[in-house]
Amino acid sequence: MVDFFTDLVSCADMAKQDDYVRYTIRVPASLYSALQGAAGEKSINAEIINRLQNSLHRGGAGSFSIWLPSDVLARVLDQAERREEDPNVLILEAIEKAYPPPPTLAGTLEAMADKIAFRPGKRTEEEETFLSYVEEYIRKPKAAATPRPWGQKK
């Protein structure tokens, strides 16, 4: 019996006990049941450690975790598998489609200038003046964008 235990403890893939601190907590029974279900084949301890590590290590500036209802997540994963794409890319595409970036002044001016420049017929003096102002504005060096609170730049 001792040899079996010694072999079990000395397995290369077992963590050293010195690397861990034993800490006991009380959790509501419903939360414990949910953790048991989420853990599946893993231990509840491994599930809790994984969740705590994920909440503390978000992946750097600009990263963000989002909870999706299970039916929505299932549809995203199914679609990603069919399209052979990363599910994160599909989620980002959906968010960008629902919340497009606001138009910039330069983009609006360029669109207006294109309408004038490519319109058939002779341009008026006001249109020529407008086009020259737009061209000057676009060529002018821009100030650095102010970082957003979560670290991404505009």
C-alpha cells in the first residue's frame, strides 16, 4: 500500500504541495452544484483555480471577457465550426456590425469630396475651394489619439 501511494505522489505531472496553500471556503450549495456541473471530468478544485486564474489574468490591455447565454454560445460555436473560424472573430464581427465605429471628420470630408470630384460636369468655385480645404486637412499631420480607458486606441 505504501509503495502505491509513494508512486502516486512522485508522478512527474503532480504539482509539489509546497507550491500550494490550503484554504477552506464555504460556498452556497447551489454554487457548489453549479461548479460540479461545470467541472465535468475535472476536480472542483481545478475548476475553481481555472476560473480564478482567468478572472485575474485577462490577457493584457484591451482584453475583455463576456458571458454569453448557453444557447447563444452554442450557435456561435456551431457557426465557427462550420466556417472553420475562430469563435472570437465571429463575435467581434457581430459586435462591429451592431456597433460600427462613429464616422470621423476626415472620413466624412473625404466622402463628400469624392462625390464632388467624381460627379460629371464642371465644378463651381465653392466646390473647388471645398476640395482644396479637404485636401489640405487630410494632408495635415494629426495629433495622437487619446487612449481609451481600457487601453485600446481609437
